[in-house]
Amino acid sequence: MLDRIASIFDYTLIHATIRSSTPILLAALSAVITQQANILNVGVEGIMLFGAFTAVCVSFFTGSWILAVLAAMAVGVLVSTIIGFAHLKYKADVFAVGTVINMLAIALTRFLLNTILKSSGSFYSAEIVPIPTINIRFLEKIPVLDSLFNKYSLFEVLGIVIVFILWYALYKTVWGLRIRSVGLNPMAAETAGLNVFKAKFQVILISGMLGGMAGAHLSLGYSKLFAENMTNGRGFMGVAAMFFGGANPVFAWIGSLIFGLADSIGARLQAYGLPSQFILMIPYIATIAILTISLASRIRQERKQKSSLNNLPNN
Amino acid sequence: MKKSNYINAILSILVALIIGGIVVAFMGHNPLEAFAQLFRGAFVGKFNFGTTLEKFVPLLLAGLAFAVSSKIAVFNVGVEGQLYLGAMAAAWVGFTFSNLSKVVHIPLAILAGMLAGALFAAIPAILKVYFRVNEVLTTMLLNYVAQYLTSYLVNNPFSGGTGVAQSPPIYESAILTRIMPPSRANTGLFIALGMLVFIYWLFYKTTVGYKLRSVGLNRDFTDYIGVNSRKAIILGMMLSGAIGGLAGAIEVMGIHHSFLDNFSSGIGFDGMLAALIAKSDFGMVAIISFFIASLKSGALAMERYTGVPKSLIDAIIAVFILFATMEGLFQLKRRMKSKKEVDEHVG
């Protein structure tokens, strides 16, 4: 039993965790940036799916992964433009628009999969050029270091860089301050002379770019194919990770690492004959549990602060 | 619902159909013929119209479930999950008890389905009122839990043993009678319409309904007048979940006659969107879900006769809903028009 547990929790788990957390992380960052401006972007799931399809398509026809990633990001921006116009200009409920975008993404990618790539269900081809992995030769000789630091797909590394870029942009620049103030109190921001419409539109576009990138990573980095509805709730898990981190990119990153960890432990437990469905449930239940616990402790803290005020002698 | 909303819905339908027509034309099909087939496939003939009704029932119930929750200012995105658990509970009652008469067995299975849905919906409600966990997120995640849980059940303890992931067939005594053979439309239609009337009565003619509506309008005020808003929210969510569970129960008892793994494929979400367009007006939910149901059943026929893929119709439905959610889209033009009129009068 012990050696079984040891084989589940060995050092290779770290690589596996990062691998399965990256698609969620990129989706989470896409949700973080809009949430800072107080927009709950559930359309991430759909944007990702559009991005994944575009990336596979472009990579297949042009043979260039760079073009594929750029095209996926462009499509992400395009889709987010729709969300932006619908929500900001035409006053649609952003949650409804996000859900519709998800619905549209599933239907439209299925339709285009049939018409452009002439296949149904999924599309795989040797001509799809994936996003390269970073390989450092001399690390290959030492298995531990090789597993820990080597053979990461490009966006598994870039994702972490983006976390800190976003953090810096949001908390250390004037632009970030403005975005956050728009999110906290749009009327005050408007009074202070900020263009709320423009600020919100900006973050929605950036969110689309990140979402498209997440999709490209999913279909060209994480895997090398496109399948119908291949995001399979990863966008929603990204939103969950964003909530977990309270819309802070760094904490959202930690959140997505936890989901990634649950996912990779689950995959290993599966080898020991536990029914796969229970393992697949783990990240979802874990998210709810983590959120509940973090919010419960926040409520308890608030109560404590309140009660200590009540106990002041002059009160 | 305001008159402008109806106009908005109709204009959205037109725009979506025009966009769809253009795409169909680009694919080399005749759009008029495709839409004629779509209409024929939805309404002409017992089988076609029956299929529309068959798809209408779960959509209406899922839409109602979402509308009920939004009346108490809660977004129940988990209708899909409640539907799965309700279906599973109804199927379990259906294939377990063998010596019951139809009069006992059918209500029992339906109640089991509604209870399962209600209890499952109580989880996010409790988490929301006591821990302030966002219900959109929990219900969304719980959908996956429900789907995997039922998938486990039909693959392991409740497997029908046929190699297909489905439960044993339910007994004859739990089957809802089909009303329009050869289609699968069944007496569940009347149950669903009864539910629609009941919900309307409950919300607009009873004290409970008043309490629920006032929670939705202003939670603090509700607490102030002495109604426990927490209890009201939990009750409302359980009601919503029960309707979702009912949708699942009818799917099992009227359509599939056993629990098929993954049978829903987004009924809950489609219903939710119907409710969103209808702005949670119960009557309008029925109209919109009937419209979506006829598009879906028509799409099947259209694919069969013209080769235009069904996924295109799904995309058109999404485009229609996208336009319909944009409240300001068509009003803008009207405002410009009325402004012009005013100018003319002034001039």
C-alpha cells in the first residue's frame, strides 16, 4: 500500500500538475482580467473552444504554430468583441451572453469541423504542427531534474510569466488602478473622468486574447488534436480558480495548480481501479469545498472584527 | 412582459434566420427550400409535430426551473445536474418496484425525481445563504458532479447489463403513455403544462409566492417585514430543482424508458437560455421553448432531406438568443425614429 501511495506522490507529480493546470490557468487569467472590472466572463469556455479550433485549423493548413497561436488570439479578440458590444453597448446580461457564446462555440466548431476539416467528432493529423516544448539537453541525463525542469510546452512556462505580468499591470500601474477602480465603483470612476466603457471594453478584449491563447495551448500544446467540446469545462474551472484567488492573478494561479494537482492525482488513482467517475469529480467538488472554506473563514473573520468593535468599553 | 420585448424577440428571430439563410446559400443549398423543410419537419405530420412536442416538454420545464430561481434572484445554472439526478431517481423507482399499479407507480417515480432534484438544488442554496458562495459557480460545477455520479451508477451498481451504459428498463407500470405515435410525445406534456399553471398560480396567487417574489426584489426588505429570506431562498431553489428533476423524470418515463448515460446533452442550458430571453416571464418561457423545440426537431428533418447539418441550426439558435439578450439592440433604432418624429413635430 505504502509503495503504491509513494508511486502516486512522487516527484513526477509536479510536472503532471503543471501540465494539467496550465489550460485552467490561462482560462483563469482570462477571467481574472475581466473580473477586476467587475465583469463575470463565463464565455471563457466558448472563447477557448473557438481558439482551440482555430489553432488546429491554421496549424494544419499553414504548418506554422506561431501563426496558429496568433490566429487563435485574433479569433478570441473577435469573439470577445461580440461579448463587449452585446454587454456594454446593447445592455445584454453578461452571464447570458457568455452562456450563448459557449453554446455558439460548441455548435459552430462542430459545424466547421464538418465543413472545413471534413471530419466529425475529432480531428487529428500528422500535419498539425504543435507548439514546441522547451528542451534543455544536459538535464536529460538526470531523471529527477529532467522531470522537474525539462520538456515543458512553451505556454506552460509563458503562463507563469503572464501571471506576473498581469499582477504587475493590475497592481503596480496607473492603468491597473483605473481598471480596478472601474470594477469597484464605476460611477466614482466616471466622475473622476475615466471612460468606463473604454476601460471595460479593453479588459474584455484582453480577456479574449488570453482565452484564445488558452485554446491554442489546449489543442496544440496540451494535446495535438481538436475534438468536439474539447474544453470540457476547463473554462469554467478557470472561472472557479479566479474566484478562488479573489481575482488576483497570483492566487488564481495557486487555485489552478490545486485543480491540476487533483486532476493528476485522479489520473493516477485510476490505475488502481477506483471508478474513473469519482476521480473525475474530485476537482469540481474540491473547488466547491475550497471556496466554501475560504468564504466561511472570511465570514468568521468579519464577525470577529464586528464583535470586537461591540466589546469596546465606550460602546 | 413589455410589448417591446416581444418585438425584440421577433426581430431577433428574423435576423437570425436571415443570417442562417445566407450561410445556407453560401453552402450551395437553397435557403427557402431548407427553411420549408425545417418548417415541415417541425409541424407537418403526426411524427414531426410529435417530435416537436417531445422536445418542448423538457425545454419548458428546464426553462421554468431557471425562471423560478431567477424570480428569487438566484441563478440556477444547475438545472442540467438536477435533471440528471431526477432522471436517475425516477428510473430507480421505475425499475425497482415491480408489483405496483400505474396509478401508484407513476406518481411515485415522479415524486422521487422531483425530490432528488430538490435536494441537489438545496446544496448550492445552503452554500449561498450561509457562506455566500456564488451560486452560478457551484451549480455549474455540480452539473459535472451529477453527470459523473449518474454515469458511475449506470456503469456499475445500476447497470442494465447490456453492454450499453444504461440502467435496466423501467416497468410497464411506470411508463407514461405515448399520445402521438410513432413519435415519442407522451402524457408528460400535460404534466409539464400543469406545472406551468401551478407555478403561475403559486407565484401570483399565494402568500408563499409573494414571499418568494419579494425576496427576489429586495432581500433586506423581506427580512425587515419578518420573512426569513434564507429559508425563502432555499425553498425557491428547491422548487426550481424539483422542476428540473421533473424534467429528467419525464425524459426517462416517457421517452427513453431507462436511464441512458449522458442522455441530456444540454437540455438544462437550452431551457436556461429560453428563460433568459423570456426575462423569466412564465408564459413567455413556454412560447420561447416551443419555438426552440420546433427549430430543433425541424433541424433533424432538414438535415435528412437537404444535407444542411443540424449543427448549423444550433448555431442559428445561438445567434437568435444572442440578439434576443441584447435589450438595447432594436430599441436603439426605435429611439432614433421617435426622436426624428419629435424633431418633425417641433420643426
